[in-house]
Amino acid sequence: MTIRFGPAGLGLAKKGLKACEIAFTYGVYIKNDSDALRIGKKARELDIELSVHAPYWVNLNSEEKAKREATKQRILDSCRVGELLGAKVVVFHPGYYGKDKDKAYETIREGIVELMKEIKAKGWKIKIAPETMGKINVFGSVEEISKLVQETGCSFCIDFAHVLARDKEVDYSRIEKAFPQKEWHCHFSGIVYGEKGEKHHITTPLEKWKELLAHLPRDRGIRIINESPSMIEDCAEGLAILKSLATPR
Ligand SMILES: [Zn+2]
């Protein structure tokens, strides 16, 4: 088993952090291809696996075709730069339910299939990874993301904080069954939530780190991206706890 920890945001190659998610959450900010190539090369030298988070302003289930197309373009722009970076995955928020939950699934699946076709046509290796979402009225339950993966072959991002906020508990064995794949891309942090789900991310409480690290399956390659407000310190704490867990489970 390998677990790589890293911050959401271009972090520092210190304290043993071996993963990093470049957050294009408010736009694809790496404008020059040469910069992307240079960052990618540096990351490989430091043995840091990169990932990318696509902009927040996306919805593969918008009722307006123009907005669905703009969503795909934003995800593809993220993929293009991600490919130059040598990133493994582009994480994105799939969309909203709109009026009809079942139709939302179909529309989002169709969007993913089209995106994967484009990626293949360009000869890119990068994978797209819809994320489990933390609000009950937003598309992205464990079951929905798992079904998308099964039906399209796309990748995925398990956000454990979102699962907790949405389901009010994290059923690790259910998640393990829903995602039998060997490689897991995960988000993790503390979270404040209510009846409707996620409110905001917070620094991870010690016991939450212990719970996660004790329950993660031992036979996968796992990247854990920390999205708490103090992400670098938080990751370092997670890593220290992992090292101290002599006999996990
Ligand atoms: Zn996200």
C-alpha cells in the first residue's frame, strides 16, 4: 500500500508530502505551457504526484446547452494544462440535480462520455474524476459516482469530508465496495455540516485523521489531498499519525 499526502494548492516539497492538487478552482491560472512543463518536471524530480482541480463554475447538467458546453470546455482546458503538468487526474464537481434526478444522472454520464472521447482523440493520458459532493441537493453521492465509474470507465475523487457531511457517517466498507479500483484519489479535511450537508471545511481534528487512516484499505495506491484552511500543517499531521499507526486496523 502507498498513501501519498498533499495539499490542495501548489505546496512545498517538505515534510514528506508526495502529492499536490493544483487548484484551478477560480480559473486555469497557469497560462504558459512552458510553466506547466517546468512545474511538472520539478514535481517528478521530487516524486510528487500532481492532480488538478477544475474550476468551480461547472455544471454538466445545466438546462442550457451553452452552459453545458462551457462546462466541458473548462474541464478540457484543465485537462490540457494537467496533461502538460503530467497530472494524474482532473477532479471536478459534476453538477446539480435540476428537476429530475434520474435525468440528471443520464445527462452527466453523457457529458463524461463526450469528455473522455475528446481526451482520447487528443491522445492525452490524464483522467477525469467526478467528486463525491457534500450537499444533499447536489449530484454526487457515493452510489452516483461509483455508477459513473462503472458505466464510463472515468476516474473518481472520494471526498471523505463530503461523504460525512452528506450521509452523516462514513461507511468505509460500503465505500470500499463501491470503488474496487486499485488507485484512489481522495480529498480529506475536517468539516462543519448540517441537515443539508456541507457548510465549510476546517482543520482536521486528530480523531478524524486516526479514523480515516485506520479504515483506508491497505491494498490500494491512495492520494490524499487535504483541503483544510491549514492544509500543509494538516497533511504533516496526517503523515505523522500514519507513521505512528504501527498495526493499522
Ligand atoms: Zn472539489
